[in-house]
Amino acid sequence: MDSRGRLILADVGVSKIHREITSMRQDPTNCQQSTVTYEAPEAQSDQREGKPRGRRYDMWSLGCMFLEFTVWLVFDYSTVRSFRKSRRTRDDPKDAFGSFFVQTSDNLIQIHSAVIEAIGHLRGHPLCSGDTALADLIQLIQDHLLQVDVQARTEAPELLKMLERIIHRAEQDGNYLYPRFVGNTG
């Protein structure tokens, strides 16, 4: 967190120091190190095939983190721990915090049922239902970030625009941001 109280996320999908600022690089990264928990579904197949990681890989990772932050914000940290535990695979020691997707016996990749369940619990909460900032954030996570198909994931400039729309509306309308306590002065 910086001195202005902003949480700054960096290096969301790949753990390597690059010589050039990301915005100045033209090519995708060839780095294969990442946090398994937030690893995009295509990570292992791309690595096997020697493909570089595109920037939409990071959109998946951001979606994972945004969802965990939303669970924490709406519920609490113990719920985040339960959410992580519900995603774990018993027979995979690398899977300490649990992946956000699963591979079926038919080799299909699907969003983990615990992720779908968490989104459902969030949508059922008054802060996240109806016409609220958190409802829009959850919709953004589900429709634009946590997409198994790489091409269905948004790119960073579009994500920025979507987040700016949510922020702008929240600044204009207190009920949109935090409906339960607006107008409650004591």
C-alpha cells in the first residue's frame, strides 16, 4: 500500500525482472515462472509448446486477485482462506492455495466450481447485488477476466476503461458504491 492508501499490484502473473518497461516491450514474455494459484489455464500447454505468454495471461491473474479481494472486502479473511481451501486438489502438492480452474477427464478446462460458487455467494450479498459498484466489478471479473478462452479475456486498456467507469460512477453516486450505509448519519 502506498502513502495515499492505494493498493498497488505489480507482476501479477510472471516473476521476472524485465530490462524494459512493460509498455515499451513489443514482444510477449518468454518467462515461464508464475504463481501457480493465479496461473492462467493456458500456462502449462504454452510452456510445453514453447509459446511465449501474451498479455491476456495477466488478465486471468488479475481476475483471480480481484475475486479474492472482493471476497475479503465483502466477507472477511477467514472466508478467503475457506475459498482457497475449497479450490485445493488433494493429490497436488504444488496446489497449496488452489487453482481457479480445473481440467476435466475429457481434458477440457473449466472454471473451478468453488469459483462459480464464490461468485454466486457474492452476488447474493446486498453489497454485490443489483445496481452496485461491486456487482459491476463481479460482472467484469466473470465476463472479461476469468475466461478460459484467452481471446475472450479483455486487454489492459479496455480493463482500465471499465474500471474507470465504475470509479467515476461511484464518485458520483454514493448508493452505487456502498448502498447499505448511504444516508445513515448516525
